[in-house]
Amino acid sequence: MLTVLGGLAEFERELIRVRTGEGRRRAVEAGVKLGRRSSLTTYQQAEVFKRRAGGETLKALARSYGVTHPTIVRALRKNEAPIQ
């Protein structure tokens, strides 16, 4: 009996996974951005890049925007020019 119930649970889980994946795919096709929003706006990220190029420390930048050090590092990586 437990084997049958386990098999049914496994089957149901696979159906849920397929439906969820299909929903996510349709959302992306419709232009929905998935994931968490950035702590910094696009303008702030560009400003961080300019201020860092001007010589400000990561810690000072993080403190001025009220975010953590890794957030500043991610913003800098996002605004890097592609290496050619």
C-alpha cells in the first residue's frame, strides 16, 4: 500500500513540476521579469559605477545607499564594459 501511495505522490510531484515550468516559460515569453527586485535603481547603479571610478570605497558607497557591500559589487559587475 505504501509503495502505491509513494508512486502516486511521485507522479503528482512531476505533474506539478511540469505545470510550474510551463507557467514560468509563458510568463517569460510575456515579458514578466522573474526574481527579486534590485535594491538599487538603474540610475543608482550607474551612479555607483561613476563614484567608484572616482575613487570612493565600496564600504562608503554601501553606507551611502543603505545597502550591503555585496550589493555594490553586483552593481559594479552589472555595469562593467564587456571585455574585448
